Amino acid sequence: MTNKNRFGNMYLVIVFLVLYAPILYLMYYSFNSGGTMHKFEGFTLQYYKEVFADTRLIIIVINTLVIALLSSALATMIGIMGALAIHQMQNRRVKHTLLSLNNVLIVNPDVIIGASFLILFTMAGIKLGFYSVLLSHIAFSVPIAVIMILPRLQEMSPSLVDAARDLGASRMDVLTKVILPFIKPGIYAGFFMALTYSLDDFAVTFFVTGSGYSTLSVEIYSRARQGVSLSINALSTLIFLFTVLLVVGYYFIMRKANRNGKKEPAAEMGVPR
């Protein structure tokens, strides 16, 4: 058992080294005053200053954050309604069909999704830009939100809803005071997963962006094609650190939600035992 544990630990260390070594290499040379990624000549913050001095890049960062936050919020709200509809479905065949269709959208290649949206927006006469990117990000984020929220609904005891209705609660009261508080961890998980996917997406966004609109992923790709510049390293480092902050924030939110979830749900919601 000891040898197996050592082998497992070594395997995990190797996997993490393979995954994080290129990122650390990129971050290390973002401080190189030599201007190349071949030899570290000295420490400098020049490339970070270039990133913050680039007005166009700052606008693109704002565009990316607005798209990510707005699409994640709307997708989570739609995902809540979708999860509730699937959970309350009585016909098992229809229920499994809807779940399968939802899962197909998650595993479907991004290139196909992006090309499909490009054809759809072109046929519908929608100009490629902010709205096309927003709609496409909402579309591929909704299935993610549904699949994160649905397990929490399945864990909820039907007696909570029945007790609330017996006490005279309306449908809106049951939704806002019983169901939503119970599935709150799933809502947080769905929102942060959708936010991460939106910030990370390149393939779909590349198809649906117009000439006057761009996001960070598309901008980094465009700059990388023009040649190696350490400002790309600096920008990528900042994005990586921002992602780490998101993960840490998500961890503490879920930890707090799990602590609150250990309390008896009926007592929290004012439903007598």
C-alpha cells in the first residue's frame, strides 16, 4: 500500500509539472529585460507597463469581463428555470431525452458551435459584435449551469416543498424561500463555471466576433500570430492570476455554503419538523 501511495503521489506530481511548467515558463520570461524567451538577462516590469498603457487592450479586457459576467448571470437564471423544468418532468423518457440533449451541447466541439452560430447570425441579419458574442456565450453556458444545479434539486427532499405548501406558502414563496436557498451552492457553481468557460472560450468567439469587436482570447491569438512579444507573456500572466483569484473565491464561497448546508434545511427555512 505504501509503494502504491508513493507511485500515485509521484504520478500526480509529474502530471502537475507537465501542466504547469509551460505556464511558469511563460510567467518567468514575462519579467525578462532581454525581450526574448531564450535567455533571462534581467528583471523588468516594462511589459506589464505596456499592457496597462495599451488603451485598446484595456477596452478589450473590459469587453471580455462584461461579456463573461453578463452571459454567466443570464445563463445561470435560464439554467435555474431549465433545471426546475427537467426536475419536475414526470415522463422519464422525456426527462432523459432532455438531459441527453443538454449533455450533447456540452461535449459538442466548439468549432461546430461557432460555425453554427455564424451561419445563424448571418441568416438572421444580426451584425457580428457585442450581441452575437453575448448570445453565443449564453447559449453554451446554459447547459453547464443546468448540469451544476440539477444535482442539488435531486438532493432536495420533496417533504420540504410539501410542508411549505401545507403552511400556506404560495408557489413564489416556495421557489424563493425553500427551493432557491437549498440549491444556492449549485447556483454559485453554475455561475462560476459559466464565467470560467466564457473567459476561456476562443473557438466560438473567434467565429462570431466582428471587425470592430474583440475579446482577450481572440486578441492574444491575433498578437501571437504577429510574432513573439513578451507583452503577451505579461498579459497571459495577469489572466492566469485573475483565474487563480476566481478559483480561490469560488472555493471560499462553496466552503461557506457547505457549512451553512450542514444546518438542518427545515430549521433554516422556517419549516417545522
